[in-house]
Amino acid sequence: MAEKSVEALLKEKKICEIINPKLIQAPPTLTVSEAVEIMQKNRAGYIVIAKNKKVVGIFTETDLALKILEQDVDWNRPVSEFMTANPFVLSPQDSVGKAIDLMGEHSFYHIPLVENGELVNVISVRTLIKFLAEFYPTEVYNLPPRSDQVMATPEGG
């Protein structure tokens, strides 16, 4: 039997089969200061903002960098004023390929996962990278670069 292509596996593999159980969430009343503290404590680049188990937004390192840092912002204001409201969500039953496509198309690093309208987890780019790395043999990681090697494209492919 022939092995399946990576593309076929990405279409078949469900997000729920690879996700990490780590979910950082908080209510919209959280202050910016509290949000940053939670992100630092949990070593996370995001907080899913939820109200009554419903996703209302996501606050990320990007929101912090672009909307708060270098601005004259009162860090006691609610994070809901700076979050990305109504973010794209996926289901844990969606394919890994769908998550990769959505992240690539919109430059997301985290996507909340919703089941029956309620927040259940998050898929991160880090999780996807770890999953994709499994497709490449260990030998490839350990080979030194060849000094005479010239790539046909800038991407190295």
C-alpha cells in the first residue's frame, strides 16, 4: 500500500488529535496589566477572551505591541478595548490543513477552538510546527549545510 502524501494527511488529521491541553482564557473585564501578567506567568502569546464560555475576542502579543506599547495607555483599562474582537474560530474536528490555511492566510498564531458554540481549546502555530516537524526525518535536521549547494529559489526549494 502506498504511503499517503503530507497533503492528504493534513486534510484527514483532526485538530483534536494534535492539540495541547493548555488554554489561557479570561473575561473581557480583565485589565491590560492583568492580561500581560497572565501571559508572562503562563509563557503564552495569547489570552482567549470569553464570556459565559463564548469567545468574544483574543488578546495577543501582536495586539500588545501594536495597540499598547509606545502609546499613552492606562494599563488599568479593560483588555476588551484592545483585543481582536470576534476572531476566527475553528472546531476541534476541523482538519489540521484548515488550521494551517487559516493561519497562513491571515497571519494568525493562535485560533480559538469552539464546540457547540463554547470555547474548548486553542490551536497554536507552535503546535502545528511541532506536528509538521514529525514528517521530516531526524537525519535531515542533523546534516550540515553543503558549502557548494545553490538553491533554485530564494526559499531553498
